[in-house]
Amino acid sequence: MDVNGLKASLAQDAPPPVLNSALQALWWQAKGDWHKAHRCAQDAKDKDGAWAHAYLHRVEGDAGNAGGWYRRADKTPSSASLDSEWEEIAGALLHA
């Protein structure tokens, strides 16, 4: 699956079962359900999950909390648009 396939899957009621927790978090955020997205990010205990978690707190507007998650992910806090960062994370995780 690529980013376009992930976006196309948003027409479904649930994320594709092949997605890991970090990608499910991005999927639910794109569907507009921050709380489900956050639960998925909390389930992901690796750096990918931390990156998705950072993004979600950035979406929320909590830069301080996001900063902590970026550090756990070993990523520089993003200054890109939220849409651009979503695509960056999704693309990286899908190709990992």
C-alpha cells in the first residue's frame, strides 16, 4: 500500500487490517476521530508510534506534549502543514 491507497481506504468504515497501530492512528485522524487515533498511537510502543503520537498532539495544538513525543521518535518537530506531515509520516511508515 502507498499513501494514495491509504487515502482511498478512508472511504471504508475501519482501517485496513494490515496497518500497524501507528498507521491506524493516522488513518483515524484523517477520518476525523482524534480520540480513536490517540488510542491507537498509545498502543504503538515504538518510535513509529511516537512519531504518530507527536503528530496527533500537534494536531491538538499541544506543542509541548508533541515535542516530547518527537524526542521519543528521534524526530525534529515539524513545521510543515499538518497535511504535509501526515503524508510524510504515512509514506515513511508504509515504506518501512
